Amino acid sequence: MSNLPAVSRVLQQDNLDLFTTEGLSALLHDCICLKYVQHHKFTYPSLLQDKSVYLELAQWGNTNALEAETIRRVQAGSKIWAVDGCGSLEEAADFLHLFHRIRHNIHQLQQDLGISGVSQRHISICDRLFSYPAPEDQLILLECDACGNVKDERVTLQNAVSEITKYFVSLVQMSPAYNLFSVDKDENKIPTTVAAVQQVATRAVKAEIYSESYNWKPTTANYWEGKPAPQVDPDEIHLCLHLDWDENEFLFFDAHHPEPSRWP
């Protein structure tokens, strides 16, 4: 554990589970959200209380001349931390540069300690519980474990596509049956079938599922505003099927609740 940054002791005071999949992912989310503190609940409040914690994460490991100069500029100024945006494009670039540096360091730590980039998600839609492996979007997918044994986490995600699709289909078909659509690149919703979803799923390498419900209120004669209003039987259930690992090709399927009164 000698390769751990000294600042980790401070961060562990905020969260004892720092060195876990969820802990590292939350740390990176907190780091990028230092620009949006009023909209984010921090797992690591030390980042807010002492900005040097952020800089220490950026300085961990070997820094080159450009990175050292960026850190010097940040230490000399304060506008970079302004929550209403940086004072200049240069300061905005400095903030992002430091975040990319921190993300690189965290990814290196993740690999060194063999911390998975995949976590287990637990959801309940229409009172049907379901758990499935999902990637943490701030972390990397490991190709081997801490001992160097092959453990390609992409295989774990691909093997889960079938069960995720089955869960989605079971929700669509329950009574009263949801209306099923495919969504094209222009966000047009085209009626489709369960068989079409299942056929596409055989080509998918990763799948995501989530639901949404809204409380719709008119704001003008021709405009409605929807605010989130969770329900046991949601207004919409979404399935996203990724067809490649480079995020170049994916397909969306939407299931809409059949009750017309839910839609403005």
C-alpha cells in the first residue's frame, strides 16, 4: 500500500470505503462537482473545506512541467473555484486539466489495487426487484485482477445483457401492458415489438435500464412542464442497448404506461 497518496488518509476520514468501486467513483464525481457545489451532495466534504486536498490528488505521482505550471497558477488564484463559472477560459481549462490529471491518478490506483470498475445495481420497477452489474462511469474496466489473472470485466457486462433484457420485457408485458417503442436518432418513437428488442439484444455488449415518472403542469397555452414524481408503476421505462464498446452505436427502447391521463 506504499503507493497510496498521503491525502488518502484525509479522504478516508470522510468515507472509510474510499478504496472500493463505489468509493473511488464517488471521489471523482465530487472532484468534478466542485464547480457545482449547490447541486451536489458530497461524499468527501474535505474537498470543500480545504481545496489543497484537490491539488494534492493532482500532484500525486510524477508531474510534468505543464502540470506543475497549471498547479502553480491554481494555487496563486481563487477564481477557478467560483461556482458560477471560472473567471476566464484559461481558468476553466486549468480546472479541467487538473481533473483529468486526478482521474488518471485514480485510474492508476484502481489498477494497482485491483478495484473493480463494475458495481452491482439494485433497482425496483413495478415492485419487481432486480440486481445487475453496471459500470461506474468514472472508472475503467479492468482486464485482469490484482494478481494479473485475466478477468475481463467486459465479459461480465456482456453476459448480463440477456437478464437485463428479460427484466425489461417482463415489465413491458405485465398487465396493463406498456406501449413499446424504438427511438431513432431524431428521438422519434416508433412502435415496435418484444421480439425486435430480443433480437437486437443478441448483438449488444452492454445494457442499461431505468425508469421515469413526471407530474405534468401547464405553464403556457402550448407548453407543459414535468417534474419528477416517482411511482411504483412508472410513466416510462427505458432500455439502452450498446452495440460496441466505443459508444459509437447503441439503440434505445421506451415503454410508456398505457394510461392516457399520464401524458399531457
